[in-house]
Amino acid sequence: MEPETPSFFERVYQVARQIPYGRVTSFGAIAKYLGAAKSARMVGYAMNGSHNKDVPAHRVVNRKGLLTGKHHFEGTNLMQQLLENEGIQVKDNQIQNFEKLFWDPAKDL
């Protein structure tokens, strides 16, 4: 019997767990890495369901560095607080120095 292939969501979580501390990536970068370039929204759905799965979902933002998933975190500013705890500056829901902090799984995995 062949081993079960991980679901798309589980593959998203496997990539997200590799995002280095103090860095961020985008929904689209994860989708592209997984060979599903048009599935950024599905990556977002996976992040929404990642609570209690040991996935650093706070490190996944939109392609412009905006905290578009922040309303899925408990409290009003938890996503921003988690990022700031890692030394990432956030202003008006926007990652500062986004290009410098961006982690591309296609280049780093």
C-alpha cells in the first residue's frame, strides 16, 4: 500500500513551518512553490484553519505585505504583536521593509 499523499492544506502547513523567525512570505509564494500558482486564496483558507497546528500563520501576508489575515487571529492585534515580537515592524497593517524580510520558499527550500 502506498503512503498517503498529504493534502494541499497539509503541504501548505509544511511550507509555512519552514518560514524563518523574523521573516515573512506571501500566500502566492507558497501556492507557486506547491505548483498551484493560482491558488493563493486556497493557501489563505489553509492559514485560516491552521490554529492549533503549530503553524506560524502570522508570517504569511499578502503579496504587498499587508496583514490581510489578521481578523482570523484572536484579539484585535495578535498577528501584528506576533510579528513585532520577532522584530518585524508593522505600520498601518503593512510590513515595513517587506522586500528585505520576504522569504521565498522557491529559493530557500
